Amino acid sequence: MLVEHVEDALRGAGLRVTGPRVAVLRVLAEADDHPRIDQVIERVRASGVSISTQAAYDVCEALTGASLARRIDLGRSPARYEARVGDNHHHLVCRSCGATVDVDCATGSAPCLAPGADHGFAVEEAEVTFWGTCPDCREASTTTEERSLTP
Ligand SMILES: [Zn+2]
Ligand SMILES: [Zn+2]
Ligand SMILES: [Zn+2]
């Protein structure tokens, strides 16, 4: 989604155009790091729009409900949000710092994996998350190992 189309996107999804909605969606459209709610709030406030924590949650709910944003829930870590919706992309997630990076689906359309047995379900989606260690954390751990080897 392009930042300048944020208001049209809200209207197109049947949502009233409000200052907080425009500000949050703009932040998500500009972000490529899947910000957590606290990061969204920080960036909205930095753009000069005041927003309460509750309002930010409400806006994110409205945006995900209208399929303008996607919430990425990864178990024990806080949810992250993005405005890249409508494609079947996946995420690479760092186990140590939580960095979340987009990766295109290798097979294309959902569901990209077929279960061995579908038990009569009509399968729509397979959620794929690649867990690992990001380059920064790998470098940090190599440095620590080198340091611990020094007598
Ligand atoms: Zn990391
Ligand atoms: Zn993503
Ligand atoms: Zn896939």
C-alpha cells in the first residue's frame, strides 16, 4: 500500500477517515519492520498526531478487521502489524531479538502446504514462519564466543 493512498484505502474498506486511522495506517504503510503496537504509537506521536494506547489498539483492530493490515501473532512475543496484505507471504523471525522479515512464498498461492491428511477440512491457509537467528544476532554471538575464547 502506498502512503499517499491511505485515505482512499480506508474509504474503500468502508471505514470512516479519521486522524488516528490515517496516522496509524501511514505508519504501517511506511514500515518494513512489522512494528509492535508500542512502536506504532511512538511513530504516530512522532508524526505529530496524539493517540492513546487504547485508541491505537482500537485502530489496529479496525484495520485488521477491514483487511487493511495484518496482525502477526507469534506465541510469546508481542503481536506485530503490517500493511502488506492480500498476498501469501511468510516471515523469517529471529529467536533472539524478534526481528521479522518478509519472505515471498516459494509456491505462490495459499495454502502452500498440504497436510498429509485433511480430515475432511477445506484447507485455506498454511501459516509458515521460519525461525532462526538474524545476521545481527549471529554476529553478536560470534563476537561473544571469540571474546570468551581469549584467555
Ligand atoms: Zn536477531
Ligand atoms: Zn510481512
Ligand atoms: Zn508459502
